[in-house]
Amino acid sequence: MKNSLETKLGIFVVLAVFAAWIIVETLGSADWFHHGYHVIAQFNTVQDLKPGDRVKMAGVEIGRVEDIKLTDSKVSVIMKLHDDAMVKTDSKASIKFTGLMGQNFVAIDFGSPGETTVKDGTEITTVEQPDLSAIMTKLDGAVDGIQNMTKTFASDDIHNLFGPLGDFFKSHKDQLAATIANVTNITGQIAAGQGTVGKLIYDDALYSSALATVTNLQTTAANANDMIASVKLIVTNAAAGQGTIGKLLTDEALYHAATGSMTNLNQILIKINQGNGTIGKLVNDQEFYRNAKLSLQKLDKAADGLEDTGPLSVIGIMANQFGL
């Protein structure tokens, strides 16, 4: 009987320990039975995170929060991760929650594929998430503001705000109705292709004309491009000394010949100005100028005398001159 009681008591203790272990594992309050390594993350705030909360990567649990400490205006979260958890040196940790009423957990991203994995005691970078309580406080404030705003719009205030507008519509009811009817008529005519605007929208001839104009503009632009290309070719050939213009621009012999001609012309002009040579005397001799002026005066008088004697006298004078 005694052995039977001890056996039952032993079985009960074993079952109680096993149940306690299951409860502890389910609640996540300890992680004594898993081997692994530790990583550290520094946060400004951990919100409602507590030791025993899960650490996840892409939604898969890879460890638990082992301890939370305050250090130098930061909150140090010490996490124990499983041996097979591949956390990279550039992985980032953030605190998230499973729902509005859910449990908080630490989420760690994959990091870069080429980076090495962390070692025990490594500190990883963190990403701060918005504080849910602060967000709810702001939402609560916004709701209160909306409620206060709606309270200010009492029936009297609404009447004062929209009353003049309603009176305006009532007093101009006929004019507004006529205006709406005119707008409806105009839009109907436009939709039917009537009037200038309707023809502009629906007339195919206008479309064809516009298309032809655009085509002509494109052709003109193409011709202009061809002309510019031709000018560029001419300038290039001239710079290379090709063609008449190119030879005129680049031929040294022509340059020297032109320079010599200009020199000779300059010397001739100098001699003319100095009164040398026949042309120089004709240009600069004052005696020649006076003789030429005197001859012109005599010729003018002779012409006047011939004009007074008449045609027969002129013929007689000419006959006497020739001995007829």
C-alpha cells in the first residue's frame, strides 16, 4: 500500500513538473533548455517589451528576450538566439507587435547576403518604431477636436452660415434656371457638332488640315536640316581648301598676288595724287581745268548762236566750211 502511494505521488510530481515546463515554454518566460548565443540591441524605448518575449526573423521564432536593462539613456535588450539563427552584422532589430492587443516581439531582418554572421555578444543596429500609445493619444486628441468642431456648428450657426446663400438662390431662381438651360443647350450643340466649338471638336476636315500642317512643318524642318547640313559641308570643304571659295581662302599664291595688286594700285593712286603721268596731270593740273572750262563756255555760246540763225543758215555755214 505504501509503495502504491509513493508511486502515485512520484507520477504526480513528474506530471506537475512536465506541465510547468510546458506552461513556461508556451508563455515564453524562460529559455533555459535551448542552446544558443546572445546579441544586444539598444533602443530609445522598448514600449511594453519584457523578458521572455519572442525574437523573430521573417515571422519565424529564432530566440527569446533574456533581459532588459537601462544604460546611458538607452534601453539595452539582451536576446538569446538559437544556434541556427543566421543573423548578419548589418541586420537591424525593431520592436513590433502582433496586433492592437497582441504581445510585443523583436523583429530582426535578414541583412545583406554577403555579410558575415554575428558572434556571441555582438551589438546590432536598431530601427525605432512609432510608439502605439503616442499614436493613440494623438488620435484621441484629433477625435476630441472633431467633436468640439461639430459642437460649434449648432443649428443657428448653420443657418447663419448657409442662410444668405439660400436666400441668394431663392431670389435668383429664374436667372439660375435660365443659365443652366443655356449651358445645357450649348453643350448639346457642341455634342452634336454644331457651332464653331462643335466643328473644332468633331469636324474631320479640321483634323486633316491640322495633320497636313504638321506634316508640312515636319517636311520644312527636314529641309532646313538638309540645308544646314549642306552649309556645314560647304564650310568644311572651304576650310579644307576645296572648290573656288576654298582656294580663294587658303591659296597662298592668290593671297600674295592680291597683296601685290593692292600694292601696285596704291602706288598708282599715290602718283595720280602727286600729279605724275597723264592721268595725274589731268586730275591735278589747274591750267587744264581752266582750258576745259573755257572750251565748254565757247561751245555753249556757239550752240546758242546756231540756235538763233536757224536751220538754213546753219546749212550755209557748214557748206562754206566744207567749200561747197
